[in-house]
Amino acid sequence: MSVRPLIAITMGDPAGIGPELIHFALSDPSIYEICKPFVVGDAKILENVKQVTKSKLKINIIKNPSDGIFKDGTIDLINIEGSDIVSPGKPTKSSGKAMIDYIEYSIDLTKKGLSSAIVTCPINKAAMQLAQSEFHGHTELLASRTNTDRFAMMLTGKSLRVVLVTIHIPLTRVTEVLTTEKIIETIDITNKSLIERFGIENPKIAVAGLNPHAGEDGLFGDEEERIIAPAVDAVQKNGIDATGPYPPDTVYFNASKGDFDAVIAMYHDQGLIPFKMIHFSDGVNTTLGLPIIRTSVDHGTAYDITGKGIADHRSLKEAIFMASIQANNSK
């Protein structure tokens, strides 16, 4: 890359694998070729996990992102204390407050232009609730702190991009929540993001149906004709190259071959099951529609392997790469 953007990496849940992932990922010299990464987290915890990761990285505490060394062999860290003694693999009120503090500090830096993007390590929703947070996860917190009403979750890898219309709701509520307006909004946000942040001039977007065989002309449900097709027609009139609704059991295969730049999924598992079949270890979660760039690992805190030094850092590495690409495309 011609310019190495400043990338803030939040440490995530200090009781989870986030601190280990940071040591593993920032041990890769290629990271420093594409960006200037710095971590927002707790120095004591990062120092402690060096034993399990066998990391030789030196922790360099800084006050401002511009103070970083940004060289292989060093973790530049803005130290946010307050997580107390964390028991690995166990969410607590303290760990919940700490991971929220890391996120909010990074958001403030990025809103001020002191960071080009945020990469988030995994957090735990139960710990957030223990810390009495009003939010259920990263996305809601980011949207609130940036005053964003229109946003969408994209899961992306080298072979497939999937954007969700509905996210964390029971399957029984999907048909209640699904509207033509919500689908139009999701397609519009996706199209704009593919152009501005992914550098795709004329994105081709596939829209998945809701029912088997995309409803089979109403035989298996009428949501395709009543809700989804009108949304596709509307965005086409606005010049967006979106087509569908396609049968959900084939559209992801075609997209993975390169027929489409992204697939719009109607609900969480409809999009994430095929995505994780292909990109379980290297998938990236990025929030579209925000005024700031945010990418994340596509997995959780993995309490069951915390402290064992076996966490797979590929998703974090790809999230850093993607944040850097989006930052340069957005200049």
C-alpha cells in the first residue's frame, strides 16, 4: 500500500482469546507493511499472555497513536487500566467494563481522525450485561456512538461476501421484521460500501429469497413476491445492479464462483452457515453504513481455549488487512 493507515485494534474481552490473538497476529511482519497498528487494551494482561503465546514482542506504551514505533517486534499500546485480575475464560463485570472502555476510546480516536479504522477483537455479550451496558454488542454500540441509524453487517472473505437484512432475532420473528423498506436499505448500503470502501465500480448484488426454492411461485410462501421482489425492482430503478430473489440453496455457490460481489441474506443463519463453511478461519465481519471504518474477527471469545495458546489468529489478521484496504479506498 502507498500509505500505511493508523489502525486501532481493541483488545476485546480480556478474559477471552483477544490478547492471545493480538500477540499472534502482530508477530507477522506483513502486518506492518500495510498499516500502522496500535492496540487499545491493558498492558498487564498483554504482558501476562506472553507466557502462553511464547511471544517475544515488546510492549511499547504510548499516549497518542502518532507516538507509535510501528515496527515488527513491537506492540504499540494505549494502556487502559481497570480490568483488575481477570480469570481466563470467565466473564465478569470488570472484564465487561474493560472491553467497553477499549471500544469507546477507539471510537473517540477515530472520530477525531487520530485513527483511520477500528479492528475489534471478540467480546462477550454476557459480560457487557454484567457491566450494565445498554447495548447487546459491538454494532449497536458503534451505531449509537456515531449517531448512525442505517447500518448493516457484512461477512466477507476472498470468495464470498454476505450482508444480513435481519441479524440477532429469533427465527420465528424474521417474517415480522422483514419489510421491503428494510431490504431496500440493506441493498443500498451494500452497494455504496462496495463502491466506496471495496473499490468495486459496478457491484453485482444477488438477493436471496426467504423460502425454499425462493417460494416456488408462491407454493412455499409469498414473501418473495410480496416483500423481496418489490425491493429488488425499486433499487434497480435507482441504477443498482441487484437481481433476485434467488433460491437460497444455490445463490451462495454462484456467488463464491464470482458471479456476484455480494449476497443479501434475509436472516442470520441463512447467510452465516454457507459463509462459515467457506471462511470459518479467515472470515471478517465489517459494519457497513458507519461514518468510521470497523472490521472484526468473525468468531467469539472462545473461553474454552483461553490460556492454552492455540487460538487461530487468521481472522484477526484478515480483519486488519481489510481495515487497511478500506481506509485507503476511502481517502
